[in-house]
Amino acid sequence: MSDSYDPDRVAGVKRFFSTFLGKNFADEAEQSFNRLLEEDFVSNAEFFGPETRSNTKKQKISSSTSTRHFQSRLSPVITKSYTVSFYDDPRDEILSDLNVNEDRTTAMDCCDRCQLMTGTIEGLQALVSDEGYEHYTCDEAKQQSANGGCPLCSLIWRIIAQCKLCGESSILRDGIIRVHGLTTGDVAGDGNPFRSGARLKSLNLKIPMAPELDSNQDSHNHELGLVAFQESPVARFVVGRRPDKKLTPDLIQRMRSWLNECQEKHESCVRRCSPVLPSRVVDIGDREGSPIHLYVNQNGTRGQYAALSYCWGGDQPYKTTMSNLNSYTQELASSVFPKTLSDAIKVCRAVGMRYIWIDALCIVQDDPKDKAKQINQMGRIYKDATFTIMAASAKSVSEGFLGNTKVDAPEAKLPFHIDEDSFGAIFVRSCFNNNPYFLDGEPIFNRAWTLQEMLLPSRMLMFDSYQVMLKCGVNDFDPAMDTYLYPESRINSRTSREYGMVQNFHLENLAKEYEGSFLTKEDFKGFTERGHSRQSQIWTSLMAEYSRRDISVIDDRYSALAGVTEELQKIWGGKYIAGLWENSLVQHLGWSGGVNNEEFGGRKWESRLEGPSWSWMCYSSAKARRP
């Protein structure tokens, strides 16, 4: 064997091939390379070229006659010489971040046909053409899947099966599956089609259907999401990003720009203003490292502030009491804050918000008078806040909401041709349009107190299990950053699906709708002939949503909705009586006692508030009914 043999360099090449072309190919490459070295066909230096440095992350494979011959003998995927810039296995980062325990040498490696689709200029051009990229036939995709090889082919075959297109008469078994790239704009006519500035959003599969299924449709469409890391050079060509709740510079900039735009330009949202601060707020200072303390507003000081909506998860480990109130006004020991409170402070500092209202700290928890006073003001507190931080994914104050992203590993990895000298990696997975993005399971959506905390604020930053969502009078729970949830990333929860009136409840819009209506005030108070006026629909939705939520202390049931009823009374007028409105009393008497069986989630019928026996509000197990 040649004296120039360098096992470290061979390992480096094998690592490169394994990363982008799969372990089997890499093993064959190593064996072929060793044979060539044994035959003295090519020396180590000839293969790697003079620019190669084995001890750096960035390596180069330079052109030479020997290299081209070697590449041509290894695989049809590599059809010409490249100077390839790459970093240590990009899967190291994605697998560690996603907490996925997989065999890193075999997972997510795709077949030649799939890799050519995005790894070559010709493949990208076909992808954005009218005809699309010709993939396998359905039978060939099934065979690739059965062979246990290509994960993308396996995913395609699972899609075919899920769509019930796998029967003998359901698909054209010898029909070609075509893949179309969905883009953000016009693509270039020659070379890399994305050099025009257009970006790849997703892949649309067109699976051929048999004529007898539907004479007007010759294919079934299914969308696949794409992911690129923000730091990757591929990011400028691909829209999708991995869902992330870390306070990255991009996310911080997006939150800041949205807050500014909303306050300055959104006509349906509250403009920039400085209301009177609540009785107490947490003052986090004007810079990182500033001492944090409880600010007591005794002089009617005005200013902007945030509010926190979160699940307590039991008694609070860090709260204000009569015994520590004075010391907390001097300094709060932020180093021992529960995770959710600590995360909220980080968000406020990131967007430049000095004050934040947190109930556990801003209400004296063992002072009944102060507690009653502050609870009565909570409606105004959340309504006047510049924005509310909603820690939707945290079951308790100790869990936190930053960084803990519920994300499955992408199902396949493909090379992406950047230019003549380099390429990177993109990741593929099923879009959420076939995996509905339900938020019913988020802890915060099951707590009674948090309903008004969602409805009253003008703006909201919601941190759910997947990503950060923005809500205001214009943005209806829009993702802060494009992710592989794109474009099916809107909330599809009980609130929006069944109680759409609640999600669209926005005080500023509702007031303007009322004022601008051609109906008179009396018309609005009353009902149409069918008994379903706008007012009735909204309140029925609120009753149904609120009554399904849990509340730890039954005596809080009136208070936890008081902020909403107070604001609605300003808009609607009329008299509010124990959970019902006087002018719609009869219509809203339709409620049931729920199921009194813990196995079915029922609560004890004996839990009862003082008040009229005919009101749903007086019974913890009562379930309001929609008309």
C-alpha cells in the first residue's frame, strides 16, 4: 500500500459520505478507496489535493483526474467534481436538540433518486418546473420502502397507505409520482432556480390515482414540510425552520418588531400608551444584571408593563406575604425564582420591557383584603398591559416555557445544491395538515382563571409546546417564526374549532363592531327571530368554554370571569346576574350538571356557590350548552 495512506483522512471522507449519502455507500467508498490505494492507483495527496487540512472542521475535496475517476466509480449521485465545504456532522446538533436516540450512521439517509431531487441543479430545476420532478412509480416507492432503505420513500408509501390509495384499483401502480416545489416567488430560469431570491416552502407530492376513483382528479396531493437550520447556508433558500422557543437574536428581533408595528400601525389594536401601573409590579431594571425588586405604585405612576399568564401547579414556592412584603420591595432573589418566572423575566428583558405583573408576587397572598382588591382589578390589569406572556406549555411554575420544544425528529435528510462548490442539508417531515395541531392538551387551556387572561389583553406572546405565537387584533395566533409547521401552523384547538367566537373576541374590535353597526342599541341587546344574535352567540361560547375549565377554589368562579363581564357590560349594557344576562336569561338557562363520575372527568355536584339555583355559575360540575 502507498506510504501516503492516512487513515484519518480516509475516516474523514467516510464521514462526509456517511453524512450525505448513507452508511452503506460510505462503507463501499472506504473499501473502494482502500483497493485503489493498494493498487497505487491514486495517492492520498492526489485524492485530497494540496488544500486539504485534516485537523480543521472545514475541509476541501479538490478536483483532479484521479478524483473524478474515483468518484465516477463510487456512485452515480456524484457526476462531477465539487469543492465541498461542510462542517462536523450536522446531525450532531439536530439529534442532541431533539433528544433523539438513533443510530447516527443510518438514520434519515435517502436513496439516489431522492437525493438527486435537491442535490443537483437539474433536480432543483425539475422540482420547480410545471411537470415536476419524476420520482418512482408507486410500486417502486413501495419496493424502496420494503427494502428498508430510503426513509423518504418509506414516508411516501405511508402517505399512500394513509390516504387509502394502496388498493389494486386505487392507484396507477405504474404511474409516476411527481414532486413539485412550492416557492415564495418567481424562480430563476437557469442555474440554481433559487438564486433569484425565491425560497422553497415545501414539497407537494402528486400521487397518481386510477381514473375510476374520480374522473375529475388524476392525482392525490400531499404536502411535505422542509427544515433548514438558521445558521446553515441553505437557510436563505428554504423557508421552514425547526420549531424553537429559545430566545435567539432572530426571535427577539421578530418579537420587538411585532410589538412596535402593532402599537404604531394596527388600527384595530391599542396604540402605544402608558397607563397607570398596577398597585405593584416587578421592576426588573433597565439592563441585564439590574437588581429586581417589587415596585409599589403609590403616586399613580404611569408606564408600560407586561403581564404573565401561567399555571401555578399548586402552592407557590416564591410568593409575596405580609411578612416578606417590605424586603421584596428592596430586592427579589431572582436566582431562586421558579423557572416560569425566570423565563418571563428573560422575555421582558429581551424586548425591553422594564415592568411585569405576576400575581404570586404582586398580590399579598395571605392578606384577604389585598387579595380581594387586586382580584377585582385583574381585568383592568390584563387589559392595560402592553402585552401578556402566556406560558401555555408549563403545567406548573417550576417547569418554565423557554427552550423545551416538543418536536419529533425529521423523517428524512436530503442534500441541497447551493452552488458549484458547495451544498448543505435540508430535513423533511410530514406537514401538520395531516397531524392536526391541537392545543387542547396545553395545560393553560384547561384553567378557568386563564380564560380572561387570554381574552382581555390587547397583545399576547404565547409560548406553547412547539413555538412562539403572536396574537393581537390583526395577528390571530400567528407563529413568530416560520418553521416546518409552515404553512399549516394556525391554532386548531377547541377554542378556535368549536368556539370560534371566543378566539375572535377582541375588545377593541368588538366595541368598534358594536358602535359601527347599523343595528340600534336595543337591537343589539335583543335577539333576532332565530334567537341567535351576536351577543347571544358570544356569551354562549364563553359559557361553554369557561364551564369546561377547572378551578381549584370554587369560590373563585365569579372572580375568574369578572374582568370579561365588566368589559362586556361596557359594550353591551344590560344587567349581569350570576353568570347570565338579564335580556337573554331564558336562552341561557340551557345547562346540565355534567357527569358525576370521576372516571369520566365529572366533578362532585355538592360543590356549590351561593347564588340562584338556576345559574350554571353556582355549580362546579355545570356544563353550559351551546344553542
